[in-house]
Amino acid sequence: LTRTVIIDAPPGTSCPVVETVKKSDFCILVTEPTPFGLNDLILAVEVLRKLNVPFGVVINRSDLGNDKTDEYCKNQNIPVLMRIPFKKEIAMAYSKGEPIVKVFPEYKKEFAALYKRVRERTK
């Protein structure tokens, strides 16, 4: 019996993050297309590569900021697994602790596709 366990780690590259991801089959890095987001992404990628943990990226608020995150991912051969555009309703739902799919049911397909992409990379 194969089980999928998803662990939500804190952002960054601190010791708790390393402990959380070091034996993972795959890590999803969530970032934003901003200078700070890119800087944090670069640090996280370095850690995951040293730990030899496969990973991919989800770009949150993907329609804001600049293209430098996309360029970095392309140049580093990092798969962008999903893009989530900025929507005020998503931010409001998040602040209330509500899942995106409750406000935008069409995202169920997007997250199912994300899950499939991750599963394909962990076989």
C-alpha cells in the first residue's frame, strides 16, 4: 500500500525546514515573482540540491512582479509545476483559513494536475 503524505514546512532554509524535507521524496517550493521571492527560492534550491531532494516550483501571484523567477527556473532546469495568479478573493479566503478550491472550485482540476505532476516525478 502506497500512501502520499504531504508535510507543510515553514518558509526559508532554517534547521526545521531542513529536518522536514531531508528525507522527502519530493519538495514543492512555493515562491512569488518578486526579488525577495527569487532570493529565497535560490537559497532553498541550493539546500535541496545539497540534500539531493527532487523539487519543483509553484509560482504564487504569478501575474505580478517580473519574469526573473521564470528565467531562473528555466536556466536551472527547474520545473514550474503550477501558477496561481493574484486574485483578491484568494487572498481573502486564505486569510480566513479557507481553501482556494472553496472559492474557486475550478482550481480542483489545477491541484489534481499538480498532484499528478509530482507523482510522475517520484516514481
